[in-house]
Amino acid sequence: MTSGAYIAAMGIISALGTGTESTCQALKRGESGLARVDFFQLNRPDFPKVGVVPGTIKHTLPRTHELARIAAEQIMAQCSRVPDAVVLGGTTGGMLTCESLLKEKETDPERFRYHGLGTVAEDIADLMGCTGPAITVSTACSSGNTALAIALEMIRSGRAKTVLAGGADALCRMTCFGFQSLQVVDPAGARPFDKNRSGMSVAEGAGLLLLVSQRPENPVAELSGGGLSCDAYHASSPHPEGNGAFDAMVKAMDDAGITPEQIDYISLHGTGTEANDRAEALAVNRLFNKNRPAASSVKGATGHPMAAAGAIEAVISAMAVSKGFIPGNTGFSAPDPELNFIPVPNPIQQPVHRVLSNTFGFGGNNAAIVISKAENRRAGTCSRDATRVQKPTMGPMSVLGSACVTGAGTTADSLKAFYKGHSLAGMITDSTLTDLLSLKKVRRMKRFSRLMLALAVLAGKDAPPGISPASIIGGTGWGSLSETWDFLSRLFAGNEKSSSPIDFVGSVHNAALGHVAMELGTKGANITTTGGDASFEQALWTAGILGRKDPSPMMVMGGDEHHPDLSFKFDRSVIPGERAADGGGALVLAPGAVPGKTTLTPRLFMKYDDRLGPKDSLAGLIRELPNFNDRYGAVMTGIPRTCAARGKDLAEALNNVFSSSLPILDYRSLTGQFATAPAVAAVLAVDAVENNRLPNPNVPGQCMDLHHRGILLLGFGRYLTAVEVMPG
């Protein structure tokens, strides 16, 4: 059986209460936590009840951050271990605070500093003293389970021995009115799988699990496996036959090394909507046939807390294993004969050895995990004996195809400007995007989705014939700004009563990659990462981790749109009045080294420590790259404007630290300031290595010889990142 990761400690807060014990007791009593929103105004007295966290939450930080902190503090009270990495799912970030600021027409970027989804994971990392990667996953309502699946592979790979993973989301106007606009909210409260169900209950909360590679003294349970898939079917509706859900469940059990007969309980996604419950019931019946184990959804009790759903249900699943009980399906009373599916209506006490927990989300994103009783394995063992490696390294990924779109145009025009030392900055013209795409396909898409779809089409054409990516991983700093702005603008203009359902579906960060999956027919993992200036590096890091498990080709992307009203508020490197810039890059990658192909390898991802000087700050890079001078012909640095002084000091210290005189090119001076400029830089660096030349940073208009060596891409933002690009 494949080894997993031990669950050393857990934290939970939801509509049912705070902490594992109070949550467990509420579930055993069959309680429901649905209530009226009391911390912001909904200008509709008939608005249905939601899964609101009871009690007063302090407001030092935005509500999502505070919910995540409460869950993290529960873990810190149980265990003093500092995680090597944080992987957190999220969809709202600081949106509740941001909505009020936008309504008040606030323009000070400082007040929007916690808007980004990635700021929640960064805050938790700071709280717990984590200096390693902080990765934020935004795959809509499957985010929590997706984060756990990535964290599991991070531990198996040996890149981390302790990972804090889970999800957090707070209620806000956008989610409340967004789901209401889709007409999928049940006025009576969610009744998953009930004959009379008519929708979901929007909710909030946070669930966090501390995963460790070595058996702790009293492990709660074990995260044994994870499975990720994509329907590649519709922007918001599941595949009607539940194909993607079925695939995710099969992958999770295969990954855990078990069969359906070994599952004792299924923690169902079960939102209470007609389509979702029907698709999940079909998938479960197909997988388990006549031997279906006990199954229930807790969303009639907790509501649907979006990105936190999978993480909260993972905590509940671990409690089911450790305490031997099965939660009831709150709200269920009448079986639906069309489903041939009856969940456990009331809580029951019985031994549970293994749980299959499902989550599904917009964009056809599906994630299933297996949680088991902790096996008494020898301390220090891990999947593939990865923890025995003294210094595990991320494997290289071979470039099979690449493309970029910038203010200079598509790949060919961007490269032409790059080698001349000309600026690539500027906003991509609408014609550049629409000329690459069928108008029929993109008529309802706005700028960001069109950008990512165009990148995918171009990169796919650059790959060899017959190469089709099995998975898609993309980074974005800010996601779909056009839809976010349009949804909120219409909501405020209409006295906060309703807005556009199309804009709501398009506003989620992973909407664009959902369109990419439908275009390419890609049904494997579909993951959107987000975290400001390190968003693309998060995607590459995730690709490198998952690539150890699946050797199939993958598409790794990064992109951001400029928005005239929101970009300068959210991204403090964007200054009003200066030339706006947006764009992105995409690469088709094959895990491992393919002879003759350029490779990308993520080498460093660590938090910048303000207390250290430049030399000490680069110590991690020194340890990771001891043969610096022999491997690289040049360095390309990305210095966000907000980190300009620090970045300049680090760049100046670089050659002194390595006793080197390598040329250093600041690529943001060419690409302009947008979060995923590193994605464009990666495409430029790949072409430069393949052609053995790079624009000379000291002689404008001329190129220099790389001497058949590689290029090191360095990010000098809040996180220090290093990605090497090496010739084949």
C-alpha cells in the first residue's frame, strides 16, 4: 500500500462551532448551523439563511484571514512544529473588506493590501513561522481537497516533512448574491439528496490539517491518497453522468492503494443542488455498484463553505475515523427515486477505518481524498522512502512547446522586441486575442479568460504533433478583474439586490483554466495557483511536485489582465499614469529530462526575511546552487516595483556572493509591472537558451553569447524564487 501523511493536529471553525470537540458534538446531535448574516447588510429581507460562523470574530484582518487564524491557533495549541510549507485553498481572500472599500470609492492601495487570495496563506505562514513555500490553490469549491492532495505529494516527494494544508473562505456579498443569481440557493436550507431539494446554502469557515511524514506520538488519522480530475464540460455545471467525479474517486483510491470494498464511509460533496447531487449519485453508484458504504453530506448542517468545504470535511472525516462515528445527512427526509441513493439520515456510532471525501467545483474541478486510520509504520518512513533523501531535489521538466502574449504582441513579436532590447510592456489589444480564437467560443468571455485561452492555443500549436497535456496548472495574481468589477458595479448600482450570474461564474480565479480544459479536452488535474508576484512560480512548483507522480505532459501557465480601476488598488507595483501592462506565458512540459529539450527546474521558494542583509538572504540560494558559476551564462531577475530597493541590493550582492561576474538582466524593465511577468520571462529564457543568446543588459540593442549554459530566473519579491532554464 502506498504510504501517506500522518495528520498530527487539526483546526476547524464553521457554522457548527469552533474546534473539533464542539463540531463533533454538534454533528452527533444532528444540529444545523444555518442562520441569518449579521455582520454585513443584505438588502433583501427574504435572503435565505447561510452557514455563518456564530459569535464575534475580531476584525484586525479581513474575515477570511481571521477564520484561518482561529483554525491555525487550534493547531498551534496542540503541536509546536513549524511547517516547512503552507498549502491553502481559497476563493474570497479579503473580498468582504474589498467590497466595502470599493463601495466607499476608496483609492488608497494600502487599504486593499489583504485583498489577494494569497495573503491568507502568507499570513498563516507568518503566524506559524513558516519560511518555505506558501501556495494558494483556487479551484473553486474543490480548493480545500486540492490543497491537501498537493500537500500530500509535497511530503511524499521529500521536499517537506511538515505541511499545513486546508482551506478558508468567508461569506461576502459576491458569494451570497452570486449563488443567488444562479438560482441555486434553497430558501429552506440545503437538503442534499432529498427529493425536494432545491439548492445549496452559502457558508463560511476554515479547516486546517498539519500533515507530517513521520508518525507523531498520537496521530489523529492518515491522509492516504488524493485524486484530481476535470470535467472539461461546462463552466459551472458538472458532467451530467458524473464522469469527472468518478475519475477523481478512482484516482484517490488507486493512490491510496485500496479498493472500493475497503471504504467504510463516503463524505459526499452533496451541495443540495439538482445537478450536483444527481451527478455525484450516479458516480458513486457506478463506482460502488451494490456494495455502497455509508454515505452522507454535512452541508445541510454547515452550509457550503466553498474553498473551505473539503478541508472542513477532511477534519470531520478524520474525526469519523478517530472517534468511530458517521455524520447524518442533515435536511434529508424523502428519498429521490431518480437517484437510487439514500444517504445516512441520522448520525450513527460505528467503527470507521477509511473515508473517501469528495469535493467538486466550478470549472469542472474535482478533488477526492482518502483518510484512514493511522497505520503503525516504522517512524521516518514515507512513500518511495522520500524522507530518507538528505536533500531531495525537484526534478527537471522538459519544454515541448511555449508561447507568450504581451503588449508587443504574440510570441514572435514579443521575442523580436526582446532581442532588440525594446519594451514588451503595454496592454494586449483585443484584436490580438480575438484573432487567435473563435468568436463563438469566446463571446461570453472577458479579457482574462481570453488571454489564458489564447496562450493555451499558441503553446499547443508550438508543441510537437500528437502531444496533448494531461493536466493544466496556471498561476494568476489577480484572476478575472473585469468580471469582478462588473459584478460588483452592477450589484452596487442595483442597491445590493442582484447582479449578473455570468459575471459571477467568470469571476472565480479558476474560470479561465476551466475554459482552457474545455478547449483542449484536458481531463486531468486542473489547478489555479495565486499569490501576487509569485503566482507563476507557485504553478511551476506545483507542477514539479505533481510531475514526480505522473509523467504525462502538462501545460503550465501564468497570466494577468490589467484593469483600469482595480489593478493599481490590488497590485502596488502598478502606478496610475504609467504605461499599463498585462500578458502571460504558457509552456507544455514533460516531467523529466528529454534528450535535446530545454528544461525548467524550480530550485528555490522561500520567504524573504526583512531582518537579514542581502548576503544572508541569499544563503538559501547558495545552498541550493553550489555550482552556480559553472551552470549559468546569465541571470534574469524579476524585481516588483514595491520591492525595488531590496531587489536592487540583492542583485548587486548576487555576483559578490558567488564570486561571479555574470550579466544580470532585469526582465520587468522590459515586460512591465504585472504579477505573472515571470511566466513571460520563462518563455523568453527558454528561447534564449535554445538560441544561445540574450539581450546584453550592458549594451542596449546587442545580444551576448550564453556559451551554451543556462539562465537562472530569480524572483526578488516577498518570496525569493529561483527557476533554472538549462539547454538540452
